[in-house]
Amino acid sequence: MSIKQSHAASGSQARAVIDGLEADVVTLAVWPDVEAVAKTGLVRADWQKRFENDSVPYHSVVVFVVRKGNPKGIKDWPDLAKGEISIVTPNPKTSGNGKYSFLAAWGAVLAGGGSADDAKAFVTELYKRTPVLDTGARAATATFSQKGIGDVHLTFENEAHLEVVESKGSLEIVYPRRSIRVDPPVAVVDANVDRKGTRHVAEAYLGFLYTPEGRAIVAKHHYRPWGSAPPPSADGATWPAIETFDITAVGGWEAVMKTFFGEGGVFDSIYLPEAGR
Amino acid sequence: MTFAITALVMTALVLLPLAVLVLRAASLGPQGFVAAAWTPRARAAYGVSLGAAVLAATVSAVLGLVVAWVLARIDFPGRRVLDALVDVPLALPTAVAGLVYSALYVEKGWLGHWLVPLGIQGAYSYLGIVLVLVFVSLPFAIRVVQPVIESLDRDTEEAARILGASRAQTFFRVVLPGILPAVVTGFALALARALGEYGSVVFISGNMPFKTEIAPVLIVSRLEEFAYAEATTIAVVLLAMSLTLLIVVNALQQRLARNAQ
Amino acid sequence: MSIHVRDISKSFGAFKALDRVSLDVPDGTLLALLGPSGSGKTTLLRIIAGLEHADEGVIVEDGEDITERHARQREVGFVFQHYALFRHMSVFENIAFGLRVRKVPTAEVRSRVEELLHLVRLEGLGGRKPAQLSGGQRQRVALARALAIRPKILLLDEPFGALDAKVRVELRQWLRRLHDEIGMTSVFVTHDQEEAFELADEVVVMNHGKIEQQGTPDAVFDQPATPFVMDFLGNVNVFHGRVENGRAFWHGIPIDYPDYPHAQARDARVYLRPHELEISPLSGNGQAVTGNGRASGSLPASVLRVTRNGAITRVACRPHGSDAELQVDVPTEVARGLQMDLVPGAHVAITPRKARVFLPGPEYVI
């Protein structure tokens, strides 16, 4: 058996499968991307029930990456909207990473007892301090770590580890008190596997992610494997405790895609000329 | 026969994809089209896209003329290397250009280190967009003009000199009218290239809505929502604007070419 | 305005275009620089114009050293082989160009250009673009443009080279008349000896970056100084011969050659121009009926071919006992008056009226 892999931005991968790329399985960044494939009938509507934990074999969380020694003293979300802080995060409309950062900020306000208006005021402050809206996660990483733009970079924990290792000690991770849980879902592309007769292999491939060996590989790459007692990550680090909330805390995917990131939604309103005045 | 092949190739490579584009956009109906393609933000993005492209094509046309002149007329050590370097921007993945340019011009970059204190923001700014667009479009401006300069009749320049014209008078009155049609063609190609550029721009523009967000970024945003038709409306508007601009430039080019005969 | 060229040398890389060339152009002269391509004639013209810079030597105009003076300041008129008109400008603006860059007032420009259009017989064509003119008209525009600035000298680089034969001859005669009217010192380059001889007061023959001979057309034609000049001035019969005791021999016919009085025989070359040979019926004993000139005696030969070329009849013959071919040009009237039929196979006597002898290479001349 041979496995062919294609890696690219989640949204464009989803569109590729929709447009006819004969993938057997998809592992995408956000639920809406799999759901978009499911809407075409390529993936069965009940895909979320096909694997454990709603077909999410591992998690991550949105964390802060800061300059060495944390010179701006950034500890938690409220610190991001204070004084002369400059933030790097990709455009939530074009990036899954960016969507989660937005939702993490929003949810952190709600979880702290704030109202939706408070949350909106907070994310507006946040994006006013964001000088660059890269279209993807890796571009944002380059902007922060290589070009030296910004005081804090919002990103997934696994990405943050890679970024810190790459920086050779010039960056460090800060865990906010609470953050959103990142749930990248997986699914078998039913229409493709049934036609090619590869369902068995495809399901085994995804099921492997839930086995002890699979969990060890996942952990090595700084994703938090699902289930109790996760194995330590590559450098032996245990997983710092962080209070997490999931997508339902901010309204669920369908609602956030429309009200936050849809055309004319909350995110767009931040940039309306009126909002800037 | 050759006409049939030309027609076939143009249809398959250009007209068919364009037709699909227009059909997809048309599926929204006139009102839906306007609603998707003519938002304040989209209008601002068209402005950034067209404005930066025109500016960059202008710079490329002027710079291209200078570089082409030097390559065609002056023999210096390393001329052939420079001549080969001209085409590099065509081969380089443009995203790389965007990354390198933004790394150079940010405050801690090699150039930004000097320029940012002077108030010149070459990265994450409108200037940055123009810079990368010049980079990707300059080869066209050079390569169109260079052979025309090489084929110029040197006698006419000598005639002008003997008749008492200064170097500047010779260039502006005798040489330039002859190569201006090529310069305008170079401008048109540079413009077309700059209008369609995406890869390098997103890495240097900062993509700030209403300021440095180009229309293709909006297209990608809409695609992320799986809003195909809406995305294509923006593409169609951008295309229509580009086409109009190119038709105007081509008409100008033909007038100049007739005049130069 | 006289021009004096002194010891001018010019190399392009390893190629020596001009090798210590000196030349005098008297005031008011129309002088032709004649030579094959690569002989340096165009380079010399361009150096006089200031378009090229000489490696060595000086150029003096009316006693003034202008070697370092830029083309812009030399006040010369220059006419290019391919006209070099400004394609995007009208005929009027082409002619006006030199005046415009000199900031001559508009009214004056207008009257001067009209005057020149009249001079070159292009009245009413001022509004045309060069592309709408014939070759001859274009070259006249180029000439008017050169004359507009009232140059002190006029330089022309193969001015008729790009024109067809009929227009060339017309324009040539017209240029000669124009020169006689305005009397400007003029130098033109040509590789066509007919053109040089018809047009010029003075002909300079060049070869390999050197001047072979300078003189009036008659002098150059009648007394070619070198075998090259002899060769270049037109078709000529060349034979190997011997020279001794002040005489050369060609097929046994003696030709005076006082430059070599020595007794030791040497190889020499004998040049015979086709029109300087006479043809006559051969008498029974192989002796020619007529014969005179510097050379004495005649040569029996057989006719190979006869071609009528208008007023001239060309006869190709083969001297008896030889496999060389000899060209004889006879005025057609004379050919008709001969007491014989000039047909292939006929036997004739060839009598040189004039012959020139050159020793192979000047280094052998004692």
C-alpha cells in the first residue's frame, strides 16, 4: 500500500476534494471545511459520529508566543488590549488559525463573565493593534519570528512549539489562563473510498490516530492526543494546564461562520471606516 | 489552418475559462452581483489593486527603458550576467519575492533598518505593494523595449548630433518617438502582470482592509466561505476593469506606432 | 573652406582602418573617396565629420585645428547612405531640425525650409512623412536637411548607394549642378568608380586604410599609380610577362618600361584595358595590318565570343598559342567598319595602343 499525501491550506484542500481530487481521507483544520465537503455528498452527513470524540483525534489550544523574557509582560488576554501592544495573527477570513485566534479572544471575554458587546469591543481593540493581516498561518509566523513585527503572536500550541524551536531561544510561549480548544476533524471521503474499494484501509489509517502508537506520534508533533493521560510531547514536556472552552462556547461553527466571518459580519465591521473613527 | 489553430488555442486557454468565470458570477443575478461585487470594501480593494498596478507599471516602464537602454547600448563587464538576471523575477515563485522584500524592508531588515527611521515603510504598506509589483512586472517592460532599442537606426542619432542637437535633444526628439510605442506596450504588459499578481503582494501588503487589501485577497476570503459565485463576481469586476485599462493602453500604443512610422 | 588631414590613424580592435592617411581638400572642391569596402574611406569621412575619433593625427579646416572638436560644433553637413531621416517627423520638420535645435526664430525657419524645398525640388511635399517619399526624394530631403544649417563643408557617405540605377544617375548629375551653384567644399564616399569619375573634381583611391592615389579623374585614369588603382578602375586584362633592359614583353610584343633598365630579366605584370586594344583582320602571314602606340607589334588571336552592349562591342579572344582570354572593347561603329565579320572562330590581330607594366610588389622596385 502506498500513501499519497497532499498538504496545503485547509480551505483550499477542501475545495480541491470538492472539485474532484480523489482523496480517501481528509484531515482538515476546521469543522466547516469538512462540512463543506459533506454538503456535496462526498462525505456522509454523519461523518462526525464515525470516529471517537466527534472525529477529532487530537487537540491544540491557542497560545501566545512572545519575545524572549516577555518584555511587554503579557500574561493573559486582557494584556493584549493595553498600551502599545502589537499583535500578529492571520486574517480569520482566509485562515483557520486566524479564525481560532479570533474565537479564543472572543470566548475568553465571555468565559470571564463579559457580554457579547464586551467581546466585540475587545476583539476590535485586538485587531486595531494588528498591523498585518497575513492570509495564512505560516506567513504570520514569518512576519512575527523572522521580520520582527509585533510583540505577541497568537497561534496554535503545536505551531508555537515549532516557532520557538526555530527561533533558537529568541521567543517563548505564554499560556493564557483560558483559551479555545482547537479541534481539527478527520473524515473518510465515502464516495471516493467506495468507488476505489479502499474504505477498509482509509478507516484503519484514521483509526490508528487513536491507538497508543498513534497517540505517541501525535504527541511528538505537539498536538494533545485525545483521551486521558496523554503521552509527553517530543521534548519530554508535559502539557501545561490550561482552562479550555470549545466552539460551542462561542456559538458553534455554523453561527460563527456567518455572524463573525461572513461577508459583512463582526470581523468585517471592525474595519468599516466608521469603526476606525 | 493557422487561423483555426489560433482560434482553438485562444478559445481553450483564454475564452473558455473566462466564460466559466462570467457564467458563475452571473448565477447571482444583477442584484446579487452588485451586492457581492460592489461593497465599500471591495471598491476600496479595486482601488488598491488598480492604483498600485498602474503606479508599478509606470515605474516599470520608465525603469525598463533605462535598463533596456543600458543593456542594448553599453558594453560593460558583467553585461551578459545582468541580461540573464532580468528574467529571474519571471522564474522566481512570487511568494518568495514577497517574503524577501518584506524581510528587507521591515524595521529590522537590511534596508528597513535605514529607511524606516526616515519614515519610509517599504513593508506592510502601499509602497510595499508597488515595490513587489515593480519587481514582478519589470522583466516585461525591459524585454519589450530592448530589441527595439537594439534595432534602432544609429544613423538618425548621428544625424541629429551633427545637426547640432544635444544628447538630451537627440534622445527626446529623435530616439524616444521611435521607441515610445514599445515602451507603451511594455507598460501594458507590466500592467497586466501587476493586476493579476497575488502571491507576492499578500506577503508584503499587510492586507489591511481599505488600505492595503487587494481585490484577490477578497476573492480568497470569499472562497474560504465556499462562496464561489460571490468570489467570482469580484474577479469579473477586476477583469472588466483590467480589460478596459488594457484596451485604452493598446489604443494609445497603436496611435503612437502610427505616428512613429 | 579647405580641409587638411594629417597622418590620421584609426584602429577598431585589431583591424587597422586607417594607417597614417594624409589628404588635402582644396576650397570648393568636390572630392570623391573611392575604394572597396573595408578600405577606410567611410572611416575617414566620419573622422572628418567628428563622428569617429582618430587615434592619431590632426584635422585642419582653414588653418584651424578641429581634431578635438565635437561633431555638434564642426558645422558640417552629413548625408547618410540610408538617408537617416527622422521617420516620425514631416519632411518640413526634418529639414528644420538643425534650425530648431539652434533656436532659430520660427519665421526664419519657415523661409529657410521653403527655400531648401525649392532647391531640392520638393516644393509642396513639406507635409509628407519620409515613408511617403521615393528613395530619390528621401535622399534630397536628407541633403536639404544637411544644408539647412549652412554647413562649411558637405560630407556624403555613399549618397546614391541605396538608389536604383536610373535615379542614381539623375541624382548624380543634379548634385554636380548643385555643387557648381553653391560651390561648397564637399567630400563623398563611393565604391563606384563611374560615379567618382563623373561627379568629382578630384578622386582619392583608397585601399587597406591607405591612399593609393589622389588626382583629377583624368590623371588617375590615365596614369594609375599602382596595380590596385589599375585593377579597381574597371575591367582590365592582366597577364604575366617579363621585363629587362627597359622593356617588357607580352607575347613577344615589346612594351617600353624605362623604370627597369637592368639586364637581368624579371617577372612583371602587364595590364591592358579592353578599350585600349585595337582589333583588325589578320593578314595571311600572321602580321597585323595596322599597329601603333607605345607598344609596337600585334598579336594573332581567335575570336571566342562577341557581345553587343549598345555603343560598345565586346570581343573575347584567345591569343594563338595561349589559353588565356583577352577582352577587347571596340566602338560598335568601328567594329562594323572592319573589313571582316567579327564572329566566333574568326582570326584577328590585337594591337595594344597602351599597356602598363607593374613589377609584382613595390618592394621589388629598384
